[in-house]
Amino acid sequence: MTGVFFTLVVLFAGTFAFLNGFRDASASVALAVRTRALTPTVGVLLAALFNFIGAALSAAFALTVSHAWVTVPSGDGGLTILLSGLISAVLWGLYTWRRGIPSSSTHALVGGLAGAGLASLVLGGPGVGGVDNSMLFQVVLPLLISPIIAFAGAYLLVWPATWTARYTPPNVVNSRSRRIQAVAAGAVAFAHGLQDGQRTSAVLLLALLASGMSDGTTMPVWVALLTAAMLTAGTLAGGWRISHTIGYRLARIDPLRGFVAQIYSSLILLLGAIGLHWPISTTHTVTTATLGAGSNQPFPDTNRRVVLRILSFWVLTPIVTAAAAVVLALALSPLRGS
């Protein structure tokens, strides 16, 4: 069954990457479309291009991420953990997309892997290893604090941005801000490819390790190409439900605050991916940066009901995916050989 499980892991990893692009990538250009810095068609093409570039380059960092995330057991047991985690993350991603909720694919995958590892322990097999201080600071902590940093930073950066433009006519400010937003949207899309491409590449590398097809020291070229292709295909397919929530339902956003949110989001994501090798949620970062920038204005029009709904889904994401992965892992246990 090892070959069958490995094939299924590759299939669902590709599905996870496609859904990631479908749900999240258009969110990288949501604000630029909202403020008319880009048309929807140009925005999707821009996101697809830079997502492909970022995802293709993400394989260079996925080796570090895979070792920092978890250590899965070899054989069918490890592949079952990966498969259960992926399926639960995909199902939750589809549900949250249908509801128009910008939830994190990364949180969903981490919760799914944790739940599947717990089920493996219950069955008397090896669970997910590597859950130590290193994983705490490399995976869990960044996922928890990045939304806070994104909100606070975007909120504070609005002040110097508005002070700099205080004597400039509003139409000139809006025009310049839209041009900056077009560039910032590409930066966010590139950072999204780097960040989220690492997730799929790291899972595929763990699958290769579990099946004995790799020693974990090199990243196969086909892994990078598959990740980039599926992420880009999902972006081109376009999932505007979540983008509509970010661009239109969170807060009132003008071009100046839009470019502040996008530039700051791209900096956090790029620093996390390249400098610190931290898995940071693109969705959480863009959403909270948008909320932070939109909140810092004389008459903020923040939709508190939508914000509370999103926060509740963020809390539920790892819990629900972990529970679903436990059920899936238990259901698949009779099929595994070891």
C-alpha cells in the first residue's frame, strides 16, 4: 500500500496547492482591485505570474521548513498522517471558501497533521515527532503573533503616510497610491508564492522521506514545478468570494491605506519566508493589515460582525481540521501495512 498512499499524498498535495491559489492568491490583489489600481483581469494575471515565480523559488527554502515542521514516521504510518492532514485541510478550505471566510491554509494543515499524529499514537503507532521548542518557535509562535504584528504595524504606518501627503491634493494622492498599490500587489503575490509554496513542497518532501524515496537533503525539481503549477492554476481559476470579503466587507479602504496594508503585508511575508524561515499565513497577514490600516481614520467603517465571524473561524480552523484528521486517520488505519 505504500505506493498507493504516496500517490494519494501527491494527488491531495496538488489539490491543496490548487485550492490555496484559488482561495488565497486573489486576496493578494483584493485591495488593488477594490481601489481600482488594477482591473480584476489584470490583478488575477499579475497574481498568477508572481505566484508562479515565488512558488518555484520556494523549493529552496522548503528543505529548512520541512525539518522545522514535523518528523513523520517511515512507511505507511507516515504517509497516512500526511494524507489525513491534507484531506482535512482541503475539506476545510472548501468550506471556508464557500462561506467567503479568509481562513489560513497553513493553520488548517498544521492542525490536520497534529490530529493525524494524535490518531497514530492512539493506534499504538509512532505519531508526529519533532514537537519541541524548535517547532514551537519556528511554526506555532509565528502563526500566532503575525496577525497582531500585521494589524499594529499597518495601523501605525498610516500616520506617517497621511502626514507625508498632508499638503498634496487628494486626487494626486490617490493616483500615486494606486501606482504604488499595483507594485505592492505583485510583491504580495510573490511573497504568497514563497510562503505557501513551501507548505506543499515540504509535505511532498516528507512523503518522499516516509516512502524511502529520498534522504531529505535535496528537493526534486518535479516537486517545485508541481507546486508552482498547481498554485498558479488555482490563481487563474479565480476565487473571488474571499477577495470580496477582504476588499469590501472588512473596512472602508482608500488607495493610501490600501498601499500601506499591501506593502507592510509583503514585507512581513518576505521576511518570514527568506530571513526567518517562518511559516506565516498570507490570509491572516493581509486580512489583519487591511483591518489595521482601515481602522486608523477619523471615521472608521469597520464591519465588526464580519470581523468577529472571521476571528471565530480562525480559532476553529486548527481544532476542526485536527478532529477531522483524527477521524480520517482512524478510518485509513486498517489499510496501512505498518
